[in-house]
Amino acid sequence: MENTPNHMPVSSFRSNLESTAILIPESIALLEALCHESSIPKNSSLLTAGSIPKHYYYVAKGLFAYYFLTDNGEKVIKKFFPENTFIASASALLTQTPGHFSIEALEDSVVLSIPADRFKALVAERHDIALFYINYLEKNWVIEKEMLEISSKSDDAKVRYATFLTSYATILPRLKQHHIASFLGITPTQLSRIKPKP
């Protein structure tokens, strides 16, 4: 990961935080001070399974896949993270144990890394940051994860694909067919069969 001189990612991070209507300017400044900017080349790993994560990441530019490998070595993508989202192996961070998930850049990307221990210290010290943290986790990791799990277990591939098209409409042109198939838990050949014919 290379350090980059461009300050636009930090501006993007600040704008994203300001849009929450929860954080006060002083708290935003404290969070900005924690950020370290890095470039992640396409197909590079931001985090590998088996490691104990130490950071949260903000995606300032690019696109990431959050995935695990099955016993057969097949990649199963659980979630995509485009610009203006936070990404982490959340359970591994919370328990400080080796994680089961890897995070890979699908494009040349830029992230802001935030040390988890220093962030947690701010969560403990500042009520508005704690509220922001709870709200973000509830919306993006609890509610969304639950809905995806229900869909993956109860819907057939055609319904899952239709749901996928709605959920990830903005990044669809940036994904390869094998990325979509991996997310749906099917093969690229099966994906081609369920896609509507032109």
C-alpha cells in the first residue's frame, strides 16, 4: 500500500461524516486526524483471511469485494464496497481473533485506514461518535446482513439476481460476470442462463 499525496479522499471522508447530522465539527476533526491514506492496486488484498485486523477502512475511491473461500477453494463474495463506504472484518475486529474474510480491490482504489484501537477510544470518549458508530453498524452490518441472509436461503437464483440488480444497480457496470456469480453462489454458466435474454 502506497501513501498518496492527494487530499481529495480526506475531503470526501469529511463530507460523508458531515452528512450524518450526528457528528459535531470537533469530532469530525478528531476522526480525520486518525486517517492514513493509501493506494490499493487492482487485484491486491486489503485484508487476508487468517489475519487479525487492526483497522477500519473508508473507501475514498474504487471498489472492493468482501469474500471467503469454501473448503473447495471457491470464492464466495458476501458484499461489495464502493466509494463512500466503510469496510472492515467487523467480527474479527471486535473479538481480535483471526478473521475468516478477505478484502480484495476490484479496481485501483484509495482507502483511508483508521486504527481500530484509537477509534474505539474516541467512541468511548465522545457520545456523538458512539451514536454514529452504532447507527452505521445497525444499518449496514445488522439489518442489511440479515436481509441478505434471508434472501440467500429462501429465494431461488432468479429472485436473488433480481434483488442483486436492485441493491447494486450503481456499481453493476463495474462488475465482471464471475463477481456477480460468486455473490449469488452460482457458476458463471448458471448466471448466463438466468439472465434475461436481450
